[in-house]
Amino acid sequence: MKMLYEARVRDLGPEDQVKVQCGRCLHVVLIPQVGMVQGMRLAPDTLIASLEDRFRCRKCDTKGSAIVTIVWAGAPVNPAYH
């Protein structure tokens, strides 16, 4: 488990997910590791924190306001953040 600013796509395990939340309408999407590698075709050395500007909200169509976090498999879940 790494901090968001140093985590890369290759650091994600098969059960880990990237949580993308729209900063405008608060719409949330969870993207599994396989979605990053096969779906988005990201290079393994891509920083997770650098993805914030790439996402566009499907609900309100806002681009560049995404809040990206990592949901590590096996980590305790804080209900205030999910």
C-alpha cells in the first residue's frame, strides 16, 4: 500500500480499485485494476495522482474536477469516505 502521490498503475493489485469522484456533482465511479490496464490502456508506470485531469464526469460532463483516491483491498473501510 502506497501513498496516492507515489502510487502507480503497476502498484495496484487485482482487488484494488481507483475511486473517481466528481468535484462538482459528487458522482462516484470505482475502476478496478483491470479497467486501468486493459480498458484505459494505461502504462504501468503511470502515476495514479496524474489521472485527475483525464476524467470527465458522465453525469454532469465536467472535466478536470475529479478527485482520485485508491481503495486498497483488505484495508479497513471508513464509511465516512464511501
